[in-house]
Amino acid sequence: MSVLILGATSSIARAVAEQYAKLGHSLFIAARDAAEAERIASDIAIRFDTIAKSAAFDATAFDTHLDFVDSVESQLGELSVAVVAFGAMGDQGESEGDFAAAKRVIDINYTGAVSLCEALASRFEPRKRGALIGIASVAGDRGRASNYFYGSAKGAFALYLQGLRNRLHKANVTVTTVKLGFVDTRMTFGIETKLPIASPEATAQAIVNAQRRGADTLYYPQFWWGIMGIIKAIPERVFKKLSL
Ligand SMILES: NC(=O)c1ccc[n+]([C@@H]2O[C@H](COP(=O)([O-])OP(=O)(O)OC[C@H]3O[C@@H](n4cnc5c(N)ncnc54)[C@H](OP(=O)(O)O)[C@@H]3O)[C@@H](O)[C@H]2O)c1
């Protein structure tokens, strides 16, 4: 089996790549930084004795995505799994004052993610096989003042994945939406929280297990399913007065 990892410099994505390598799958490591992608690929190839190729991609270079997917398949063979792991939190304050900054967050987390999923779906659907994993966020379950550009883009991505799953179900292609809570990565560095923070390795294991059992949605850590259930149930007239 061949697995494409998009956004491989994320420690979660890298741990997912390692899980698949451990299972004996071939990897295509894609990241914005070509040199770093190559370094990660050769490290995985050596440590797990598997094939790992690499290339650069940019989530916002929408016009290149279809050719990119074709080039990956011409190098590695038909893809079985694709992991859309890239994302960017951006700076909420900056985005409020500068729409160009807000648009960057939307373009990476939503438009870019959709563009790549569409390219992958166009190849998986006619073959009637393949699995897509999209990494969304619990931040997408309810809009909050502190991160609503990132949150709305992730929420829209989760909704998109839901529709895509509905479309691809008929083609035997699975779509797994991963809604992550706090994971210890570069993105959350310095964030203070009283809630437990998951490790990238445990998160990756949960993601790979979810894909392999054909899960539709995974909340990880799982207790976020309960937390978001409560948060979503708070009436808007109360919620708008809270500082969450
Ligand atoms: N950590 C958490 O608590 C948490 C919670 C919920 C959801 N998530 C999601 O989990 C995923 C992984 O994030 P992380 O926590 O591991 O953070 P991270 O280390 O910041 O990883 C983000 C990844 O996205 C890539 N990326 C950003 N903009 C890109 C672009 N224009 N084109 C291609 N790649 C781009 C980054 O590449 P560079 O290295 O080149 O910047 C990096 O590989 C993201 O989708 C994130 O939104 C994380």
C-alpha cells in the first residue's frame, strides 16, 4: 500500500507516516520545504526499511494540485491512503485588522485542503478504492472570538469532508474526519491549558487505527467529544457573553 502525507513537517503528520511505515507501507512525504521533506523521507526509509519518496507542495498553489497528485502516483504507484494534515492557526488579532492575513488562514485550512481532497477524490472515485484522512479541529465545532478565522476554516473543512464522505461512500472510498483537541506540537507551543495534552505519537496511532477500521469521525483525545457536546449545547445568548 502507498500512503501520501501532506504537511509532513508537522510532528503529528510525521508520526502518522512512521505508523504507516511500521505497517510496511510505502510513503510519499510532501511538505512546503523540499529539503526537509527529503530528510524526513530518507530517515523513514532507513529506519523502517521501506520506500519513502518526497517532494514539495504548497497548499495554496491550487492550480498545481491535480498535477501534484498525478506526479506522486507516477513515482510511487496508485495511492491507497492520503492524509491531509497541513494547517495554520494564524494570528487572530492580525486577521481581524487585515483581511489578507485572514484569507491566508482560510486558504490554507479550507480552500487548499478542499483543492487537494478534490484532486485525490477524482483519482480514487473511478477506481472505487482509497482512503482519505482530513485533519480538522475541535475549534471548528463552535465559533469563538479567540480563533474564529482558523475555527471557521476547520469547521468548513469538516463539513466539506462530511459531504465528500457521502459522495465517495458509493465508490467504496472512505473519508475519515479527525477532530483534534490539544496535541503537543509547534502549533500549541506556549499555550497554557489545564486539560491534558496528547502526544503526537498517541494521536498518530489513534488516527491510523481510525482509518484502518473505516471510521467516519474521530475526536482525539476522545474526551473532547464530550466537551464539545457541552460547548455546542450552550445557548448562543449565553455563549456570546463568555470568554472561551
Ligand atoms: N496541535 C494541536 O493541538 C492541533 C489541534 C487541532 C488541529 N490540529 C491540526 O493538526 C494538523 C497538524 O498541525 P500541528 O499541530 O502538527 O502543527 P504544525 O507543526 O504547525 O504543522 C502544520 C503543518 O502545516 C504545514 N503548512 C502550513 N502552511 C502550509 C502551506 N501553505 N502549504 C503546505 N503546508 C503548509 C506546515 O508546514 P511548514 O513546516 O512548512 O510550516 C506544517 O507541516 C493541522 O491541520 C492542525 O490544524 C492541531
